[in-house]
Amino acid sequence: WRTASLKNAYVLLGKQKFEMSAAFFILGKSLKDAIHVCLTKLNDFHLALFIARLVENGDGPEYCRILSEHVLPLAKKEKDTELESVTLWLLKRQKEALISLVPSTASTTTYVSTQKPKT
């Protein structure tokens, strides 16, 4: 049945039925192909992450690969600091996640208080 599932997945891919193709790749135990369809054909990293989490039962290698090779570059390209921080946190890079939330000018800017000191 595994071979039949994979054949059906490729037939569906040829017919541009990408969601069904990804489903048959999962049935055929071809996680990488299912994720590839989600990322390249459907442009849906959310679905790719969801499938990876379900199939790998947590933070498996494919899940981490999607985060580091697809989500993190997208977050940096779009200048989405929240997505970048969450992605880094999920990759267990907590220090970088916190640093990514701090504006780059904050370290060089001196803040001057406008209030008079109490006497």
C-alpha cells in the first residue's frame, strides 16, 4: 500500500492537486516529499510545520529544518521581529530570540530624562 500511496501522490502532483498529493505522501511515509509540496507548491510553511510536528511527534529534524531554512529567513526578509523571535525560541536559541526583539539602535542611544531630580 505504501508504493500505491506514493504513486497516487505523484499522479496528484501532476494534476496540481497539491493538498491531496501531500496527504498521499504522508500515507506513503514520505515526510520530506509532503513538506516539499507544502513549501514549494502551496507556499504554506504553517501546514509544513503542522505536518512535521504531527509525524515526528514534536521537535524532529524536519521541523527544525523548516524553521531554520524557511521560516527564519522569511522573518528576516520581511523584517518581522516577532516571527523571528518566536522561530529562534522554538529552535532553542533563547538568547538570540530575546536580542532580536531589541531595536538595534537601543544599544547606542542614550536616553535623557526630562524630569528634574527630587530634592
